[in-house]
Amino acid sequence: RRPPRRPALQQRRTNRSVAPDRVLANGTYGVNMSRAGTLLVHVATWQHAVTVQGSRVLSDEPWPISGEMTRQTDCYLFLLGLRNVRRAAAFVAEHADPSARPSVEAAIAEFDDAQPDATALRDVLEHFDDYAVGRGRLRGAQGHTPTVYYEGGGVGEYKLNVVIGSRHLSVDVRQAIDAVSRLSNAVADCVS
């Protein structure tokens, strides 16, 4: 794993009277706690995106534009939301009160354990142009192009799979929605 990037917030001076890592006289955690609270909005927004896209993928209801291609497109957008919930949670962890960080980081680790292929799968689909010519960054994928396939065992079941080189990546939509809900709730509980 590469080390996390330091956000711009800590790379530059702010125009606020409190440095990002300073405890205020009234005992609040200053800019970081406020920033973490604001970032909860991003966690909630991306959780909603995952829920909406997941519902569309899992639904048997006809949409104005429906069919398997629409379901696959919704699945791509679902993966983008899935990755961004995790990113927002990681950003909250970095800016939360230090006493909350271990709990948020534990929630992220639980999410990663539940969805080990989510980030790599999103990378393959988002950087399709690099992977199509065998230049993807995923270990074991260099020189290979991906095969994407879907499994749907009925209403409420759908799985996105990618096979590339020696790797088989998979995300079960129903399980991912549940993991996102647990992550979002845990982050909100830790920070609020």
C-alpha cells in the first residue's frame, strides 16, 4: 500500500485563526473536526449514490431506458460510488478528532475486508483505455486486457466480475450495499 496523500488543507496555511491541528480553548478540535463533520456530507452523498445505483441494478422494475446495457452502466456508476464512499471515509479519518480516528480506520478496514476487490475493479473499469492496450497498473494485469462479465441469479442478485491476467475480481452488489451502509453508519457514529 502506498502512504495516504496529505490533503491540500494541511499543505497550505488557512485564512482561519486556528491551525488545522490545534485544539481550541473551548475544547473542540478546531478546523479538523469541523472539516470532518462537513465531510460526512460526502460520505452520505456517496452512500446515497451507491444505494440508488444498486437499487437500479438489483431491480426488476422497467426504467425509462432499461435493458442489460443500462444495468451494466448502472453497475459502473455503482462502483464509482462504492470507491468514493471509501475515499470520503478515509478523508474523514484523516481530519477527525484524533480520538475518533482509530474507530473510523477500523470501520474502513472492515469495509476493505468485506469488499476486497472494489478498488481494483473500479480502477480496471475507469481506466479502461490503459487496460485495453495492456498498460493497466493492477499487479498481475500488465500485458493483459480485461474480460468483464455479469452474473444475475434473479431479482435482487447481481455480481460484476472482471478477469484480467491471473486476477479474478468480483463485487456482489447486494453485499456491497450492506458494507457501505455499515461503513457510513460507523463513520457517522465515530465523528458525531
